Amino acid sequence: MKALGRFVPVALAALIGTACGGDSSGPGGPQAASVTGIAGDNQTAPTGGTLTFPLSLVALGSGGQPVSGVQVTWSATPAGSVSFSPATSTTDVNGTAATNVTAGTSIGSVSVHAAVPGVADVVYHLTVVNPCNYLAPYTFGQTVNGFLTTTDCNRSGFGFYYDFHGLSLPAGQQSIRISMHSSFDTWLDFWSAAGPYIAFDDDSVLGLAPNSQIDIILPGDDYIIGASSFDRFITGAYSLTTATRPAAMNGCRQVWVTLRDEHERVHPVQRRYVEHLRRRHRDEQRWRNGHLYVHGRYHHDTQ
């Protein structure tokens, strides 16, 4: 993976605004005199992905009270660039109308219009990006229930679908475990956000447990977790979790260790406790024509 700086983190803040109009009643049904609580603007999603936050607004009457029963119709420019669920919302007793937005296959800027009777359209601004350049925000300790789909990043066209999650760790030495579970044979990759490829895992117990687990000791920094599958063209649900692990290294479980040099670059150093595991992984991690060949599959160098 090259040019990791192109990754676009999802916008976490929602713009709050107010729009004003006419009366709270009309021949076609309830109308809004004004709109407030406009939330969900300026978000980013990968193609085929759903916005982290729904788009929403609050319809108010002429006396400033919430108005229920107002029909809000959602549309996008360019047409068909995103889809809505629902396409038409009805404000509830709190005056709130909302919709979930899923990006289509086109990359670029999208304007979403919420047509609210009685006031001017409320306009939201969204960005749809290549899924290979998108980092979903991830908080340490969080459990993410994800889904590999054919619209996810197909790295280098090799047929392995990826979801990328951005992980930030505080300063100081960290000892963590990254786990991925699914009904399919999972695969985890791990990078420094600065570019270097650091670690991978196929089976948490080689050949016996098809769930993936990376145990790693590393300095606080920004990192990227790549959630994928061992086999090509696999789709399906998975869960991703992180947790603190003991810093002590014992037993046969492999542990990855990263060190920093005087230039503050991260260098991966893999530690092994059983000599046959060292030989196995030394054979399986070899460079061929600029690709890292691991467990029967190719990976681009991330630098």
C-alpha cells in the first residue's frame, strides 16, 4: 500500500444550523416555520459504505415548538450518487426527521437536499472516496462489527477485500492484542500510518483456529489495521477487537515487537520462542518482484 497519506478519516463532528421559513400549517399537511438541529453535514464515506452518522434535522412551528408529521424528502446531486433509508422521513413528536445514507460507486462530492415543506431546502455536503484510501475511525478497546463486501478495497486487484481501521495509541510503550473473528478464515495486516508494514496474522493457532490475532509490543503512534480474509473473493460479517495484553513474553505464542531508531522510524522486529516457528515464518515472508509473499498470497510493500 502506497501513499497512505491519502487516507481520509471520517468526519466526526456534525454541523448544527438553523433555517427559517413560513407558517407551521398548510394545505398539503404540516409545515415547518423553521428548521434547527441540522446534523450530519461534511461526512466522508467509501464507495458502498454507509455514513457514520445519519443526516437529521428538527422542524419547528411558528412558536418555536417541534412539529410532528412534516414530510421530509431526501435527494442527491449527482442523482443516484447515494441512496437513502428512508427516502422520505416524517418528523416525530420531537420534530426530528433523519435518514441513513449509503454511498454509491462514484467518487467525488455529493450534495444532499432535504426538502422540508414551508422552508428552503436544507443542504448537506458529503464526500465519497476510494475505499482503498479510506480509514474508518477506531478507538482502542472498541468492538467493531464489520462486513467485507465486493465494494470494499480490492488491494492491487488480487481479490482480497479489505476494511481499513485507523488506530491511535498514546505515547509510551504499548502491549496490545488485535483480534478478528468470523465464520470465514480471517486475515489481519498491520501498518504504521507512516507507511511501513509491521505485522500480519492468519490463524491464531496455525491450521487450527481460523480467526486472526496479532500480539504486538509497540510505541504509541498512529496505525492502520487491515481486516481481510485468507481466501480470495470472500465476503461476510466479522468482528474486530483490541485489548491490552501482558508485556511479558512467554509460551509459544508469537509476539511482534517494533523499535524506533534515532530518526523516529518504526522498524518491525519479530520475536519467536520456538525455533521451528522462526524457520516457518522466515520461509513464508519472502520478497518476490516487489511483493511480500505471505502464506501463499502477495502483499505490496507499504513504503
